[in-house]
Amino acid sequence: MAATIQAIPHFGQIPTAGFRITKWLPDRTEKKLVDHPLTPNNRKHSTSLPPCLDETVLKNLKALGGKDEPEFFTIMIDQFLADLPRHLESIKQAIDHYDPDALMKAAHACKGSCRSIGALSLAEVSCALELMGREGTLESAAKNFEQWLKEKDRTTHDLKQTRDQSTSSALSSPAT
């Protein structure tokens, strides 16, 4: 499989969104943010919204605690949810103050947290905001921040539901 490299930067330049190695990211090369209104009717079991959580990452996090520490998974989710307001405030301030560098750093930090917990949709929007900051193009950052807020709400809802299901199944499992 041959890799296609687009827009090779000059030595010393930071790669931009146009710099892609399609061998490793074939499904993300042309992905655009799509506004998916979050309503009670489409919050769950919707075919129009992609899943916001990566079930493989969640399964791996559950496995890290194993049977000896099933609360590890709950602690990870709770810590992520506790950190979200800090990410929200950092990103919002960067956009409000038209500070591309602060936006890049805040969105990058959020993206990393999202990926570690398996919050794919929120990580994608964070990545888009990070690239806007990196490129200094914040003209549409407010619109993307609105999408970030929607994905944050959707992710929070689904993570809480996943945590609660995990907790209830751990409580109903017989002790060994």
C-alpha cells in the first residue's frame, strides 16, 4: 500500500491540515464537521449520529482495572468529566480573546483527554479547533465551538450512561 503525501512542508515549517499521510488516515482525510442537532429523539439509537464513544477504548479501560479494581473504569470516567469544564473554559477564553496559540494548546489538551477515554466525536471537533489555532484562522471558531458544546453534551450523556451501566453490572456480579 503506497502512502500519498499531500502538501509537503518546507524544512522547519509546522505541518498544516493540508499535510496528510493518507496511508494511515484514509477515513479522516476529507472528513468535515457536520452539525448534528442534539434532541431527545436522536440522543440514543440514532442512525444519523455517529457513535461518540469508541467501544474498544472503553473495553480496554475496563480491562485495565480487571476484576480486582472494577472501580478504575468509573474513576477514569469521573476524572474526564471533572476535567471537561476546565477544557471548556480554556477553549472559550481563547476564542473570546482571539488567541490562536491559546486555542491550539487548549484544544490539543482536550483532544488528548478525549482520545484517552474514547470520546471520538469530541476529539475530532477539538482537533479542528486545534488546527484553527495552529493556522491562526479563527473566523469560524465560534461555530466550531458550538459544535464542540453539542459533542461535549452528547459525550457527557453517553459516558455517564456507560459508567452507570458498568457500576450496576459490577454490583450485580457475584463476588469471587
